[in-house]
Amino acid sequence: MTAETGWFKTIRDGDCLVVETGGRWNVRTVEALEGKLRRIGVEARSGKMATTARIDLTAVDALDTAGAWLITRTRLGLTAAGIPAEVAGAGAAYVSLLERVEKALQHERPEPPKGNPFIKLLEGLGKAQFDMLAIARNLLSFFGLTLIVFVRVLMNPSRLRFTALVYRMQSTGLNALPIVGLLSFLIGVVVAFQGADQLRQFGAEIFTVNLLGVSILRELGVLITAILIAGRSGSAFTAQIGTMKVNQEVDAMETIGLDPIEILVIPRVLALMITLPLLVFYADIMAMLGGMLMATTALDISVSTFLKQLQSSITFTTFMVGMVKAPVFAFLISLVGCFEGFNVAGSAESVGRQTTTAVVEAIFLVIVFDAAFSIMFSFLGI
Amino acid sequence: MTEQPIIKIRGLRTQFGTSVIHDDLDLDVRRGEVLGVVGGSGTGKSVLLRTIIGLNKARAGTIEVFGENMTQMSDTQQRQMQERWGVLFQDGALFSSLTVAQNIEVPIKEHTKLKRDVVRELSAVKVDMVGLPPDAAHKFPSELSGGMRKRAGLARSLALDPELVFLDEPTAGLDPIGAAAFDNLIKNLQQSLKLTVFMVTHDLDSLAAICDRIAVLIDKKIVVDTMENLMKLKQPWMQDYFHGPRSRAAIKK
């Protein structure tokens, strides 16, 4: 397949170095030609010095940008080495291409900015700190803004978008029932199983019920549900608002005189604050059922014993300790979800990035606040 | 010797669900010409483009590109075809996580075994050829204006020096000066690289300035001719299109 490749040979014509080229000079063949051509400059200077050079393109069948680039580079290289070179035998079409490429090669090309990697590391570290502080500050001001609008809506309830609220309640609450139920049930099973395994060593299997009741009602029920909803609804909020931001729908709202916080944020926050406590209650029940299934089948504790033990081990306070966190977590999740949605800027890629950030931040805040609640409850002696 | 057309479509039928977009459509694109494809909205201009490059499946008919039947082709053959054409999508469709230079390098790296520095050199040449300033090479698409993104997209579509380029509304969304500059760019590149250009457009200025022939999509079929001849036809849509005030202004130039 000689026709598919390019070739060249060098001939001496007196003081003139002639580079005869032919075949195909294109993006496929320049790789092979490039290395060999580099050596021409060296050859030209060694031995009997050539004073001029000529690159003959008469036999070239095909020339594309890559080939033109290589020929032009060789020519400029020879000229720079003190051997003035010219191109001969090129058709009109090739001449215009060669001229175009030469023009491109003459432009200065700035290198991509490079710096000291250590300084870069420090810079990145410092920037991350400032970014984090900026996010905290912006989140705080978003919190304030939301509160103000919230109060305004409370003062004038007709401003509340009722349809949007109900729709959000359906999508964040009702539609989450299957997954929340299933996961809580399994958590109940796991806690009961692990507890029984350890407590059996002391002959105290019956206290599995206490462990289950207290840990699920106080901590696990609300925590698992909140984390699940952060991943399910918090991310959805960011994606929805972010997409609207990219489509300039948010800008459109403002120009029409609608308040994006009132329309987009309030219904979502309110909906989640209503549905999350309900979901937590549901999750508590399902986890108890899972634990009970485990207890009755694997531990030989009858249903009535289980219920009796459960009743004696937990109080209304136990239940409320878990329950009271739910609206707080709901507020955090929805606030962060909406906040990151408004942070979307520019492209669709940003939507994905902010969604990830929203979920991470929401789960982080939920756990931090859960720890804070624990400390507070222990001070209060609850 | 009559030259083989670079694209030859016979009896093409495309449909989505029950709505037929093209029915029994024939089209020849000659080597080295700039063909402008026009038509009212919803007549399937972009669909036609997507069907030719294989992003849509045709229900019936044959599409030959470079004399090879696209409709019965293995994946490997299709990949080989892809090296021989370039596509510029409406907003450039640059990869947002890569810089302009890296975007242009993608097809070169994928389809050739060139050394890194050669690839970098070639991409810099392309950046210059489409009229982008050299420092644009290290910018990300989100840092560029719409016109620059289109130029960068064009540079990427030309990365492998294709024989055939498909342009989807190349001047849409550009200001008149930018659009005229882009028209010029296409014409210049078309001449120096000997390209065949298949261009979907709404821009009457582009049509008048750079297209050799115009293909009008009407009633699920296509009518191809030069602008002068099309203007003589009595078809109502074409009358409106070519004799409206905007068209007259474009032709006067």
C-alpha cells in the first residue's frame, strides 16, 4: 500500500539541498515522517554545508493540515538553522493551505499557566478554607432570607402556594414510603439480631427489646430517615432549582416580579418539615415490626412479651426525643438543597456538582446537629 | 466523467412513532460544494443531518456516504467513516470538562497514534485556523462566548482534516458581524481544505454568501437547486421564504 503512505528523499543539487516529497502527507502518515524529517536539519549542517534548501512537493498526492504543518515546520527549521529554504512544485490549493498553516505557526503561543506545585498545594488549601467560610456565610444569609420570607408568608397565608406544597408533600413524603419502610424494617431486623447476639452471652436476650426500642426511637429511626431523604429529596431540590437556574427560569421569575424564595423554597421547606416527622413515625413503626419479627422467630420471645417489654422500656419522652429532631433535620435538608440549587451557575455540569455537594452537606449537617442534640439532651438529663 | 456524489440518499424514510418526517427523500451532495439545507421548523432539517451521520435510524431507503452504504455497516466500518467527516453541533457541543485544546486533541488521539507534542502542535494550528486567539486554547468552554465556542467546535470537527463537514445552524445565536465572520471562515476553510460542507441553516445571509446550492425540505421531500433557480419556483413556502423582506436584503448584498 505505497499509495497510502508518504515519503521523502534528500538529493544534493550543488549547494542546494533538495527534499523531494511524495505520496500522502496527512494526519495518518505524518507520525512516520516526522521523526525522520527532524534529522534533515542535522544532515544539512554536517558534511558539505548546503547553503540553500528546496522542498519539492511535485509528487505529493494528498496534503492536509497535518502534512502542511510538517512541511512548513521543516522549512522554518531549516531557515532558522541558517539554510534558507523554499517550497516548490506545490499546486495552487496546497499553496493556500501552506500559507494558512504558516500564519498559524507564526502566532505566539502562550503556555498553559504552570506554577510551583507546593505553592499550588498551599494555594488550594487556603482557597478551600475561604470557600468553606464563604459557603457557611452564604448559607447563613440564605437561612436568614428564607426566615424573612417565611414570616412574610405566615403573616399573609394567601401567598402560600398551596398546590405546590401538596405536590411537594406527595413527592417527598408519600412517594418515599416504600423505600423508607423497607429500609427501616431491615434496620430493625439488624439491630435486633446484633443486640440478641451480644446479650445472649449474659442470658439477657429479653433486653434486646429495650435496645431496639431506645436506639430506634431516639436515634436510628430519625437518622436513617433523614439521611435517606437527604439523598432522595435534598438532591432533587438542588437538581430542580439548578436546572431552572441554568434555563434562566429563576431570572424570568424575578423580572416578572415573583420572589423565587417564596415560590421555590418555601413550599419545599414547608413540605419536608411536614412530611419528615410523619416519615420518621412510620419508620419507627416499621423498625419495631422488623425487630419484632426477628425477636419472635429467632429469639423465642412471644409477641405479647415483646410488647410488654417494649412498653416498660420506653416512655413517651424516648419517642419525642427522636421525633423532635425530625422538623429540624427536614429544615436543614431542604434549606441546603435549595441553597445549592441557587448556587448552580453556567452549565449543566454545575447542576451535577452542586447536587453532590448538597447531599454531602445535608448529611454532614444532619449528623452534626444530631450530635448537638445528644449533648443538649444529656445536659437536660433526658 | 461524472463524479460520484459524496452523499447519495435514495428513498429515505424517517419517522418517530406515527409521525413521518421524511418520505421517499432523494438527495445528492456533490464533492467540494457547500450545500445549505433550509426548511420551516419541524420539517426535519436536523433529523436529516442526524440520520446521515448515523445518530438516527432510517426506516427505509439507503444512505451512501463516500460511496459506501451507511445503513448496512458494521460498527468498525462506521468508526472508519467517522474519521472522514466532522460534525459541528448547534452550540459547539464541546466537552465541558476539557479545555479547547484538549477538545481538539480528543479525535486526534482517538484515531491516530501521533506523539503528544505533535498532537499539541496540530491542535494549536487548528485553534489559529478557526480564528481563535492563542490564549483561548487553554480556556474551558464555559469561559468562552457563544461565537468562540462555535469556532472551537469547528476546530474540533476539523481536527482530522475530514473531507466532509456537517454544520448544524452554525450562525444561529451569533450577532450579524460574528455570523458574517463565521461565514467567511467556513468559506475560507472550505477552499483551503477542499471541504464538502453540509450545512443546516436558517440564516439567509449565509445561504446567499457561501452556499453553492440550496436544499429545501418541503412536504417530506427535498428540492435542490441554486438560489436563483429556487427563487423562480411558484411553491408558496419558497415564495415566502425567498421573496420576504429579509431574503431580498440578503440577496442584494
